[in-house]
Amino acid sequence: MKIELSVDGGFARLPGLAKPVTIDSATLPAARGAALATLVARARFFDATPTSPSPAARDARTYTIAIDDGARQRALCVAEPIADPSMRALVDAIVACTDDARRGTA
Amino acid sequence: MTDASGRCACCAIVPPKVLRHIARRGTAAQRDAALATLATEATHRLTRATAQSLGSGAARAAYAGASAAPVKSRTIYDVAHRTTLPGKIVRSEGQRATRDAEASEAYDGLGATFDFYWQAYRRNSIDDAGMALHASVHYGRKYDNAFWDGRQMVFGDGDGDLFNRFTSSLDVIAHELTHGVTGDEVNLTYLGESGALNESISDVFGSLVKQWAKRQTAAKADWLIGAELLTSKVQGVALRSLKAPGTAFDDPVLGKDDQPATMAGYVETSADNGGVHTNSGIPNHAFYLAAAAIGGYAWEKAGRVWYETVRDKRLKPAATFAQFADRTIVNADHLFGGTVKTAIAGAWQAVGVAISAP
């Protein structure tokens, strides 16, 4: 499963953190890759409704997540604050993986 | 003669036009009193209009007490690393501090910002009508951000690797609260130039609150935003610099500060609502140049002109840099006259914003 994350906006909007990062669950430790797959399923990623930032929100982030699991492909926009705990858990896990990839600590 | 808040008691019946003349031509004491009264006038106008619309004795009584110093109403919530706002109340107004550093910093930071707006501009909270202040801390896990959701402030803990907790910088707290002020006044559209103005106004008053709290002159201030946020691992001094946009950081992970200081470097992009956190460097730098040229405490003159411009009914939500600049020049002339007006006009010209105000 390949996952690409782009983060837009935010008070700390910084060029290095705004670049899209792609991770491949096949290259992650097995447990981490399996956990990601579970979170994708729990969040019903391929059926979830995209969300837009509140018109009154300022400095909130929008995450664009593209996932290719071999059988399906989808890009989904998720705006903060993320109310769905399952989607929040998925975003947190992807952000953690991409942060590690960006810092070379994966 | 002054009242308990230091305002000129007789100024309460003096027309604004005359007050503006006093502010320009009077002695130092007369000018201070006239400016304080002009600042309070907006608060009274709102309260007075409300009282008149209600027409009740209770409303008139409320108006009679409106000149007293306002009372803060802060509530801090702990989201406990989840994201469902606002979370559990951990401190309300007047309660003792807890051991939670983020909650304490948020409480104190909201208090400092509230006090700044009242003492510098006689503004009573975000809506100039005593709005309660709400902030949530410990949002998400290792969350590297702070935001205003349209009703309250939200702060993450930072990842501890590149970012410290987002309550650690007073200017960040003031930045987010100022989004509420701007939203209550002109509500600049969060896109392109008007969005960059929206961001810049939050940076300007974020920096001014820090300067005011430290009693720093324009010459002594660091003009940095988020200096306390970055850990020692980051090659940089802050997230942004009003004094020198584009120089705040240059780091292998965070990248290089890409804020332009002048219109020659304006970034055309679809990202970040048209670069609202990037192109804000241009009006940020204009404010710095104006404040540096005027000298003294930046919140007194340059800040006052910017504040009155945010409140200026002739400023529209889709304002461009040039339209905002023109209003600052008109307001500078009304409030302070030639020297300040010239300094502000020079600052806008230096950053390449074409002005048309006479």
C-alpha cells in the first residue's frame, strides 16, 4: 500500500513540511505496516466524505491523503479539526510515518 | 481632568473631528487624552447602539457601567490529546494555576493579550463587547500547530523534536486571538492578498503584544514570531521575522524561510490559500519599517494606525495590499499628522506597494 500525504496551511506552515511525502507500507516494519492497513479500514478511507475547512477557521491545516492499496486508489481531503476519531487516528499515524521519512528516521 | 481610566472626562462630549484635531495639534497630555477617548469611542458607540435599540432601563444601566475597566473571562480546556473540542475545563477565570504548563501559558497569554488590547486601544476583548476567551491545549498527538477555529484558540504540544509546545510563545497566542479581532471587524477574506493581510495583522499584533509585555521599543524588539517554538535541533531563530522576512530559518527538514520582504518577491501559488503565510512577509516588513522609522513603542503610533485601519469601515474584506496601505496613510494623517503619515507612506513604498492616498 502506497500513501502520499500533503499538508496545506497551518500557523507553522513551512516549505520543508509542505512538500508531499510518499511512504510504502511494504518498506515499513511489518507491525507498523499492518497497523496502517487496520487504520485505513477503520476510517473507511475509500468511502469517507471529504471535509473542507470552516470558513471562519484560521491557521487550520488541510491534509490531502492519496492511497493506492493495489485494488483501489483514492485521494481524500481532510480538514481540521477532524471530528471522526478513526480518521484522526489514521491521519496521526500517516503524519508520524511521513515525519520519520522526512527526517530519515523511518 | 481625567477619570479613573485616565481618560479626559470633558472629552466624552467632544466630537471625534475635534478630538482628532487635538490629537494632532494639542500638547502631549492633551494628545494622549484625546487619543484615549477616540479609542474608547468605538466601544461606547457599540454599547450605546445596543442600549438604544433595547430602550430598557437595564440596557441603559449596562451602558452607564461600560467605561469601567472590563473583566476578563478566560476558560482553558484540556483536549487530552484527542481532537474533540473544546475538551475538559482545567482552569476558569480567577482560579489558581495548575501544574500543567500549557494550560498556565494559555491562561496567561490570553490575559496579556486581553490587557494589551484594552490598555493600548481600549478594546474590550475580541468583539469589543467583553467576549469570553476560550482556549484548548494538548490538541492531538505531537501536534505541530495552533489555530483559531472561528470561536476559540487551539494549541498543540509540538512534536518535541522540531517544535516545542505552541503555548510557549506569547506572540503565537496573541496571533491566534487577533484572528478573532480581525474576524470581528473587517473579516479579511482568507485568500491571496487579503488573506496575507489577515495573517500579517495577526503577526503584527502578536509581536506588539510581546513588545508591550516586555516594554520594548521598536529598536529593542526582536520582531520574531515563534522564537520559543523551535527546538535546539532546528537551524533557525523563529518561524517568521518582520524585520528581515526570509531569514528566520534555513534547516534541512523545515526548508528555508520563503517569505518575501517586498512585492518583487510576491509568490503566486495555489497552496496555502494563495500563500497567505508567505506573502504576509510584505505587509509585515512594511509595518516594521514604519515602526522603526517612527521610533519609540511601536504599539503607540504605528500599531494604533494599523488597529484603526482594521476597524476602518472603508476597508473591505477583499482588500489588496495597496488598498490597506492607502487606509493606513489616511488614518495616520487623521490620528497623528505628517511625520507618522510620511513614515508609513515611506514604508509601503520601500516594500514596493503602490499607494495612491494623497
